[in-house]
Amino acid sequence: MTHTPAVALVVEGHGEVLAARELVQRIALELCGTWVTVPPPFRLDSGKMRKPAELAKALRIAAVRVKDGRGGVLVLRDGDDDDVDCPVALARQLAPDPALLPVPVEVVIARHEYEAWFLAAADSLRGHQAVRDDATAPADPEARRSAKTQLGAMMLESYRETLHQPAFSALIDLHAASERSRSFRRMVHAVQGLVGRPTG
């Protein structure tokens, strides 16, 4: 019997608890052609996310949520710290020893913020009542920090993570985001890897 794969999330922000769940489900269905179960994410605040022992504990808890032999854990955090020069290197640093967990783990670092992915597909957000009709993706949405500020300039109201992150995650054009954002392509590849390979 084939079971629906599960992707258990470890996220950093309050807004990402709903937003990342929506995004993973969309990527799996629209880009991978498969349904995916996404249990309620485990939120690990920015301070604890940077402590190996705390992250390891969160990973063990998340791994238990992956059942029926398919799927894995996805860790998602922003790369907006001053000491983050290379998201890829940071992801490798955070990745656990595969022998320590019974399921695969993928680590994705949004450069510089989750909101940079919205910038990459800003044109597709115009249909939202809070977004200006002339919202346009910058040439390089990941070129500089303060993605939230840039996004706010395209809006008709103040940007709020817990309100707008989930809504925009449900709207953005996944193909446009992939084309313009290297870290979003990494997110897509991470989901593809987790839903496409068995665990245990």
C-alpha cells in the first residue's frame, strides 16, 4: 500500500507556521505532482534555532511526525544574520548526521528572508487586496536585505507576517519564484527530495 508522504517542518517565525505549510503543500502538488501531509510545524525561535542541541531536539520531535515510511523533515530559516555569508554553507553546517535520525532531513535557508520569495513573484500578488496593482519583481530579489521593507513598499497596508505570509504563500507564482530566486529553487529541490524517496 502506498502512503502519502509527510514533510514535518521546523520553522523559525510565527508567520511561517502556516505559511511554510501552505507552501510545501503547493510545491508538492503543483511541481511534484503528489499530495503531501504536512503536520503542524515545530516552531523553534531564532535564538534556539542557532543552538545545535535545541535544533537536534526539534529534529527528533519532527522526525516522529513522519509516519508510514515516506517523507522527511524540512528545516526552514532566514539567512538574514550578519554572519551569514553563504546560505549553502550554513545549510550544510545545520544539517544533522544522517545516522542520528530515522528519516531524511533537508535544510533550506531563505536569502535573506522568506519575504524575498514574495519579491521574486511580486507580479502574481497583485490580485491580493493589500498589494498595489503595479507591484513588480525586482531584477534580483535576493540582492539585498530588508525584503520586508521592499515588500511593504508594494503594499497598501502595513505588512504583517502572521497575516500576509500565509496569504501570499497561497498566491505566489511558484515558477516565477523559482526562476528569480536561487534559494527558492533550493526549497523546491528539498521538497522534491523528501516526497520522492522512502525513509527507514
